[in-house]
Amino acid sequence: MRTGQVNRCQASNAADRDLLAQDLFRAVIPSLHRNPKAPDAAPSRPHRTPCALRAGRRAPNSTPKLKERIIAPRNWEPVKRAPPAHTLTLRIALPQPNFSTLEQHLWEVSDPDHARYGEHLSKAEVEALLAPHEDSVSAVESWLAEHGVPAAARTHSPAGDWVKISVPVALAEKMLNTEYHVWKHTADGSTVLRTTHYSLPEALHPHIELIQPTTIFARTNSHRTTFHSSTPPPDSAPAPGNASIFDTQSGIRVDASCNTTITVDCLKQIYNFADYKPQVPDKNSFGITAYLGQFANEVDLNDFYEDQVPQAVNSTFQTILINGGQNNQTAAAAGPEANLDTQFGYGLTFPTPGVFWSTGGEPPFDPDTFEPTNTNEPYADWVDFVLAQHDLPQTISTSYGDDEQTVPKSYAKRVCASFAALGARGVTLTFSSGDFGVGDGNPNPANQSCLALENGKNVTKFLPAFPASCPYVTAVGGTIGIPEVAVNFSGGGFSNYFSRPSYQDAAVESYLAKLPKGAYSGLFNPQGRAYPDVSAQADHFRIFFQGKSHPIGGTSACGPTFAALVSLLNDARIAAHLPPLGFLNPLLYARGVSGFRDITSGNNPGCGTPGFNVSFRVPIILCGSPGADAGVDVQATEGWDPVTGLGTPDFGKLKNIVLGH
């Protein structure tokens, strides 16, 4: 026996057990034997592993039992078995037995009519409410040790509710009693390593909520940032002129150029905060997330500032790298999504400090021929990192998402719960609502692609978006023009995963009552969380990209626009010695309605239909099969709708509301 080697049937103390597990791990995946740098990880927890388990015998009740099975989402096809040596980074979610208590805290501190409104929880209080039971920790640690994954190779979230390990496909398949395949997306050719089912020892089922990546096929798309290049952009932003547009609905006069080119000044005029100056920028900050290798170019930002926010020239923002995220500042690497978010987000809130998170793959990430892009779903990585920080931006904007059905329900609910934890800590989260209307953006029933498998048959279903469908975030839809109408790509609808929260019951039930009986029957879930909550301009934004100005559009534009306005509302509250707004929706639906301008024109087509909120004939769809037009007329709706939510904001009115005036 070599020095330090432990007899497998004589490992009787913790040190010996850990050494044994490390020996097993070296034998299975020697290339990964290292101590990962995880400064925010919780310390490894002690575990007891019976010698019988380490010797290879099954534990009682260890017969594999199916944990999750899905039907592969549309456009995904298996190509080949996954290479056994390919490394997978698995995230293991332990149950959060006290989440209902955390959720109750969230409702209370977010309800403007509750005595605890604004009394947000501390980092330590949130972590205590997210922590798993000790029995779950012990069971999972023992299971990992049984498979040769030593404590040194495991990292934990601050609350201990997530465990992360890196293992080869061969070991993952053994642990999960499954087979991984290379899957290819038929529309864009992207590939991922996934399975459609996995199993765990029956005794572990109460202790593990989910493991990913297994059944998740989401691609975390940036919502559409479409360049409009039909006409050359002007050399400089349109100068304010004498010509103006008077919006009779809002009573606000806006420069006429804003109907064709959206600038920082345009948004300040449209949403009534042209005269507001941040009062306490040293006590407030604004965060923006980035994924998919989107880099915010600082040279482009400075060009944008020279063009539209001259007082901000030579200022910048803080960039934080997460899980292999990068900050490539070459012109060729500039990302239109990241540039749009940072230029308008930070331009509208200057001089409020900006924080930009670049979330990448698991470090080190080395793309190979089997998985050419990083397809580890990044929301959990990002939110774990952010929850580990003591100081957080009061407002955070995200412009990424995918079809809800591409995200397993268990994973969506778990990530959504983490968003609730941020809300309980006083953070407002906004997400763009998506760019494909009620599903695929296609009104033609002959070639629409909104298909779901039910009882072995493909049926047409509207496709809600995640994370916009999470009830603990504020989803932002899109508008266009002055006066504003719904932009036709604005994502909206009803979740199939999350039930409708009580804060929006009255608003949504009022809308549903106006729908003709039978309209879109079977295509959407009327009891689901309805979105978007609000909306803002989403097209003809003038940004700088690779040294030149470009007009650009998508709900990626409306997200940071609305979030910037919320950041300024937080500035006003902090200056008045009030806590930040935190989770925004209960306030918006209870008291904020009068601070929004109702949008009553436009629709969001998709799935072979005109979509919601239309003022022309809507075909009644029976049995989920678009076709015969038994149309009825629906007049423009008033109040909340699943295209523009409560409408677009009036900063002046909202400021009075949040200050209690």
C-alpha cells in the first residue's frame, strides 16, 4: 500500500474517509483533481459514509427511481451519444424547507399597505431561510462520496442549498442512471449535451430537488436586438427642434424626431423625467446582466456619451466577471445587446454608479467539437453569485430569456425562488418580456411553429417566456411611436408553470372578462401568471456599435429603459430617507396604476393568430387548431393587457406615489 493510501474497509474516521474519496476521484477523473477557487463557497459540510457503501454495495432503498422525464422541446433532435470523457458541471439543488416563510416575508415587505413595507431582510436572514435541512446535506454528501467525489471538489452556495461538481459524462450517467446525447437545434445548429430523463436512488428523492444540466434545453437568448439598416443613420443624434408632437393622452410634448429615432433625451421627454437629476448617486447603483459572450464596449460607450450624454464623457461602470465571464474590449467583440443595455441604462441614470456582470461558463471553459458554445444555463450561477454579496444594486435589468417549455418546471421554479430571495433583500428585478408575441411571432396558421406534445400528438399552444413568467420579477413589454402603441413583437401571455399571484388578480380577471367566450380556448392558461407587467419604447434606439451609430430595436431596449426609471425612483426614495422599492409588482398593481399610461392599440401576433390586445377580428380557435375564421371583433382594451401590461410609466406621477405624496 502506497504512503497515504487507506484500506477501503478500514476507513473509520473523517480524515480517512476524505482521503479515500479523493483516491477514488483521482482514479475516475484525474484531470479534474484540483481545489477550485471558490471564495464565496460555503465550507464543506461533514458527512458520514458507511464502509459498505464505499466498498461498492448499494445502500438501503438505493434502487434508482425516475426523478424527472421530459419530452424534448420543439426544434431539438438527438445526434449521437455524448463523449464519455466530456466534463459536465452539475448543479444539485437541495430542498428549501423554509421557502414558504421567506415568501411570506417577501409579500409583507413588498405590500405598500402592510406595516412591514420596506423592511427588507438581511443577507444572513435570507440565507437562513434558504438553507436545506441537515439530513438533506448529509444524504447528498454521502452519495457524492460514494461516487468518488471528494469534499474538496464540491462547492456550495452561501445558503448551502446548491452543490456544484464537475464530472465526466461517464460518471454522470452512472450517478443519474441515464444516457447523455449530443442534441442539435434544427433552426440554428447549436448543440448541447442533454438527456430527457434521469433517476436517483429512491432514498435521495426527498433530499434532492433537481440536478442540471440534464433536461434543460433553454438557450438563454438575448431578446431581439435588430439592426435597422434600411436608411443610413445620421452622423449625430437629432438636435432638438421647433417641431414637436403633443401626446393628448399624456399631456406631454415630445420632439418630433423621437418618432423615428429614440435617444436618451427622447425617453426623458416621453416618460416625464427630463428635469430630474439624481440626488444621492453615492447611495444608489444600477445593475445590468450579460450572458452569451456579450461584451459592453467602453469606446462605444464614450462615443454614445459624446453623442447623447456629454456630461458623462470619460465615465464608465464596474465590470464583474462570473464563472469564466470575460471583458473583451476589442471592437470586433462588442455586443449589440450589451452596448444597448449599458448605453441607455447608464446614460439615463448618470451619474448613478453602474454594475455590469459578465457571466460565462464554468471556469475553465474550453469549447470543443461536441459542445461549441457554453450551454450551462447561467441564471442560477449569476443569482448564486449575487446573493453571496453583501452590497447589491437596488435595481437590476436583464434582457435574456427563452420559451418557458425549454426550461424544466422544477428548474424554473427553483431559479424563480432565488429571484424572490433577491426581492426580499430589497432588489428590483426587471426582465424583458420577449420578442415573439404570444409564441413564435408568426400570425400565419399555415406555418406557425408553436407546438406542444399532448397525449402523443402535436397541438398548438401559446409559448410563454421565462424568466419573464416568474411572479417575483417585473416583466417589461414593448411599445413604439408617439402616441405609443404596442410594438408587434412584444412578448406576453400566461405562464404554464406559475399560478397567477394575488397581486394581479383584479387586473387580469378584468382583461379576461373582456375576451369573447371561446377566444383562444385551449391555447393559453388563464390561471397562469400573466405578463408583462409594464412596458416602454422598444424600437428605433440609436446606439453606437463598433465605432458607428446604428438604429436598433427589441424588448432588449424597453427592459433597461424601464429599469433605469426605477433606479431613479429609488434615488428619490433614498434621498427622502426611505428604503428602496425592492420587489415592485404589489406596489404597481395596488397603487401604481395611476402612474401609467394605458396602451390600447396594437397586438402581439404569433402561433398562427393575431395574439392578444387587438382591435380587429380575432379568430376563435377551437381544439388548439388554427384555421377556420369564426372571427369576432374585440375593441381596444382598457387596463392591463398581455402585450403592454399596465402601460408605460409617467415618472413624475410615479415619484409622487413612491414618496407617498
